[in-house]
Amino acid sequence: MWWPCRFSRFPLHFRNLALAGLLLAVGLIVTTPMGVTRAADVFSVRDMVVDATAGSATDARKVALTNGQKKAFRALLERLTLRTNHADLPILSDAHISELVSGIEVGDEKTSSVRYLAKITYHFKPDAIRELLRTEGFSFAETRSKPVLIVPVYQLAGTQLLWDDPNPWRTAWAGHQREESLVPFIVPKGDLSDVADIGPAQAMAAIRKRLDTIARRYGATDTLVAVATLTINLVANTPSLDVSVSRFGAATQEYTNVFSFTGASGKTTDNLLNHAVTEVASQVEENWKRDNLMQLNSRQESLVISVPITGITYWTDIRKRLDSIAFIRRKDVLSLTRSEVIMDLYFVGSVTQLKLALAQSDLLLSQGGTSWILRPVK
């Protein structure tokens, strides 16, 4: 058993009809109504393990697919909503859930005369899931963070370990891979390049130049400095773990989380470390969800945005990136030249949320003199 952890957070017109007709003809007026599918991968649950036994292989397959579908549906709703809402999430009939599934992919399939085993990927209908959550009264998040680089410092008996081998704290993070999480993590290899980039003392001191250097090399914009301090209660023979987690970078507001965990007598330190990683990762994702919640009945806002371009291919790329932003409802091009597109961007939520979501697609939104300016980061 685990003792509850203690947790705290410290907030560290068109110009004329002729132009309109031209733009329509070349597809540059882009409207994205709420019915258009975005970020479909967020609405897929991959590699759900199914295993069922029945009177025949055919019946076992039906049972397995239905049971897996139910588990995948639950996993998807938990991914999109806050943990405080999980106990109240809707429970639907198998037939209703089936109506929300757009397709499946089957892998590692094995059958016998009465048993069926496989890994199934379930693809759900984004608009249907959104409508369900809205109807049931749940706010939800579907914006996926760019990968966050973990910098795991382990303190034990006065020593600080980072790239040392073994570092059981880094090992625990390496074993925690949740590719479908809204906040994917990257665990450094611990090679000579990592050693040259940053040491444990520099990580704990949050030397931004060092953190930015190693993050950039791994293709991340944010780092999560996770410092775990282990102590042992010799009388009760129980391990305790204090964890301080600080997120730095451009993707979100910087913050620090503090946790405390106590292991049960007889449990290994590895058990405690693995449990701590799971809880810390869940809280980091929860923080991200809160910053990116799609509020119910949010009023639609608009901004006039200038997009400097170098040609049609350049603009097409930016358009595609905009199509992936869940907060964006419509994009109306007001004028087009060889060097600039001016458009009305309609969105829900706050400007802060919009900027954060755009940043995940490497788009930087800043305020200019007469309009907002949108540029690719790279």
C-alpha cells in the first residue's frame, strides 16, 4: 500500500468581390467549422491489449473487441478530462460506444479454438467525443504539448546523481513511457554529450542556458528538472521520497511542484520511485490540461492577424499547422500579397491559451502595431 502523497504548486473585407472570387478559386479562404476533425491522434487509443475466452474463436473475438472498446473509451475520456472529474465520467452501453468508434487496427493477433488475444488500436470520432463531453457538462483539453525533456537528479546520503550509472530515479523515468499522454516525455540517454551539457548542481540551480542547450539537442522546448531525495526511516524500515519538479521553457508558464511519498514496509525503493514517477507525470499532465481546457459554451473571439510569407508553399504549410489547433474555429483571408496574408482568426478560449496552443505547432503569435503577427518558429 502507499501512503497518500502531499502535493503543492507554486506559480513560479475582402477588398472587392473579384479578390474574394480569386481567393476562393485557389483555396485560400479557409473556414474551419466546429465539425472539422482536428488532432485525430489524440482521439485514438493505441495497443489496447485484449484477451477473451468463449465457446468459439469467433465469439471470443467479439467479446475481446467489445471489452477492449469499453476500456479504450474510458482511457480516452480520462486522457481529455481532469482527474477530479474521472469519478463522474459517463458510462455508456456497448452499442453507444460502438457509434463513437470510427475504426480499429489489429496487431499481434493470436487465436485458438476458444481464445482470442490481440493488441487493438481504437480510433474514436473527435466531434462525437467533443459533443458527448459538452452534453455531459465536462470541460476538456485536447492540445498536445511538445515533448518535455526530463532532467532527473537523485539525492541520496548527501550525493547528487544525474548521469551516474546507476541512477535509479532516471531508470524509473525511462520505464515510464506514455506515448499517448498529452504531455510526452523524453528521458536523456546519459551519454557524454549530456554530461557536457549539464551537471546535477547546474540542473538544481536551473541554469537556463544549460537547460536550453540539452533540450534543444533532444528537440524539446521545455525541460522538467525533477529532483528526488530519498531518506530511510531506520526504525520503521520505510523509505520516504521528497520530489521537487520545476518546468522551464517556452511552451508554458514556469512552475514548481513539490511532492512527498512514503513507501510501505517491505516494499523496495524501486517500487517507491516507480510510483513517484507515475504520480509526478500525472500531475504534470494535469497542469497542462488546466492551462488548455476547452471551456463549455466559450464565447468566440477574433483577431486580425498578419502572416508574413515568402510564397504559396510557405502559406500552405502555415495553414496546415493552423488546422491542427483545437481552439481555432475559422480563418477568413482578408487580403493576400506575395509577402503577406492578412486574416481574421476566430477562436475560443483566451489569447494566452491560443498562443500556447500555437506554440505546440511551432507558431509564434505576437502583437504588432496595428495587428497581431504570426510567424513560424522554425
